[in-house]
Amino acid sequence: MKLLTLAAVLFSSAAFASNFYDANLADYPRLPGEKDDSPRFNRAIAAAANGVLLVPKGEYDIATRITITNRCSLSMHPAAHLVARAKMDYVIFWDGNADYHALSIFNPDGSVYDNANLFIKGGDIDGNGLASCLAIANSHHFTIADITLHNGLKSGLCITRETGGHLYELVANNVYCKSTISSLAGNIGIDCQTSDCHFTDCIVVDYTKGIRSSGGANRFTRCHVWGGTVPPKGMSFKAWSDAYALRKVLEGKGEWTAEKERQHLALGVPEMLPNSVAFESIGPANVFDGCYADTAEIGYDIRSSALIVNSGFYNNPRMNLRKSTVIVHRGGDLRVAFCDFRGGANCEKLYEGSGKNIEWVSSRASGGAGMASEALRFQGDL
């Protein structure tokens, strides 16, 4: 067997990398008179129709929406930072167009052209409080992975119906949504308006509604929603972070007193937590498997049939939230199996609803306002 030299291996790797993408944003600089990077993105996307655009590391100012309608996929460096610099609906809007309303996609000669596994991977899209970050519409299959979505005005990621919305089999993995600025209360981290999609290992931090599924039969696996890093109004991020850290240290030393607790509560509730919902399930047959609702007014807001399995809840008392319910059950059949729900501030309720059409299997609760006994009643042990 002939051994490859190191030079041959490096050459082969470089050749593979260069052939993996069809256009490189670095080859499309700003033209004279252009004051932001939206036009160069549009030129590069046009050059990568039905291909892949490589977006290198860098800071990119976006003043008008980037719209993709030619099946271009994006491969972005983790430190490719796209920042909204003007008001717009989304920083990036990917739309597969009317082709995807039929059962299959066809070539002009009538043959089937099944262009699956289109994607957006990597990068950091920052709505900067001026825009939502990313919207996907019209696709038979699409992958979003390893991406950060900061400071979406209305949403971080929206799987939208606004242009027809025929989309299924979206696969989202390692999507990280986080708000790091004030004045965004009411936004949604992941807003899935369609059905039959899969979300795995997605993290949402400080969006008022973490994950909303208005479509049905969506699967959420190992998704974690939490909040409390955006300070109470009137406080700086540093002051709130310092107050949190001091409490943690004093608790560890056994020096946290009732008076210190009173002073900490007087700081107020972090901005994104009032009216917060970790998981909102509107459509039928949604599944939450291994999910974690961590510090929200409502952990799981269930409006139609749903399954919550192997999942958890916790209310972090250091975040000053003193109104929290694990499950609000508004309608549909609800099954809860093998879950562990914990209250941390002695104020949490386990369940709000009629108590009908709920099946409770091998799940436990502790802390809060009688959560343990309520769990036993659901299970039939009381």
C-alpha cells in the first residue's frame, strides 16, 4: 500500500475544503459607497445558488434584511458575527419558495429533484434589539446547527408560516439563543409555527418565552430554557451579577440571613422573567423529552395534547422570582412520565388546571407549596 506524504494529505484536505463551498464572502468586499455588509452578502448568495456560501470569521454590519430564495446554504465560522444596525423584521430570512408547497420538487423536464439537507450552520446572528435573528420558511428538510442567536427583537429563531409556511422535518441542533441587552421583554427564543420538526440540545437564555410550538408533532429533546441574567430594571448587568455572586458565596458560608434575603428581594425581578414561559405547547402531539424548565413563571404551558417525559423544572431562588408554576394545563390530553420537578423558593405550584385528562407516571416533585403531596395525589398514592 502506497503511503501518502504529509504534503499530499495537506493538499488533499485543502482541495476538499475549497470544493466544499461554492462562494466565499471574503471574495465579495464592500463596493465604493457601501456602508454595511448586506449588499456583499446578497452578491455572494447570488453566486452560490443551490450551493454553499462560506462566511469567514469577522464582524458584519447588517442594515437591510438578507433574503435567501435560491437554496443557498450557509457555512459560517463560529466567530462570524452578523449584527443588525437598523430596524428590520429579520437579519436573515431563508425561504425555499413555492417549490416546497408540492409533495416533491421537480426539474423543468418533470423529473424529481429532491434537494434535501440544505442548511445554515455556525455563526452568531445578533438582532441587537432591532430585529429578529433568523427565519426559515418553506422546506421539505432543513438543518440549523451550532449557531448563536442573540438579542432577537421578537424572536431568535422563527420557523415561520408568513410566506406560506409549508415546512416539515427541520432539524435544529445546538441552537443557542440568548439576550444580553435590556428592553427585549416579551420576545421568544425559538418560535416553531410548523409541524414535524426536531429540536435537540437547544439552549435558550433570557427570552421571555423560551420555546413556543404552535405547530404539532414537534419533538424537543434535551432542550434547556432558563432566565435571570438580564438585570432588574434600573440595575446594571455588573451590579446584578455581583449581587448574585455575593449571595452565592454567603449561602456557601452559611451566612445568608433573613435580612440579606429581604435586601436581595428588594432589588427586583430580572427583566425577562415577569410573564415568562419556558415551554409553550399550542399545537397537538408535541413531545418534550429530557427538557429542563429552569426559572420561569410557567414551566410548561400546555394547550393541547402533549407528552412531558424525563424532564425537569426548577425555580432558582436567587433570581427573586416568587411566582412560578410547573405545569399550566389549559386543554388536551397530557401525559407526564419519569419527570423530576423541584421548587426552590417555597412558592412554586406543581399544577394549574382542571386535573382532567392527565396521566401521571412515576414522576415526583419536591419543595414549593406542597408540590410533593400534589405529585402523590396525581400518582394515586394519596
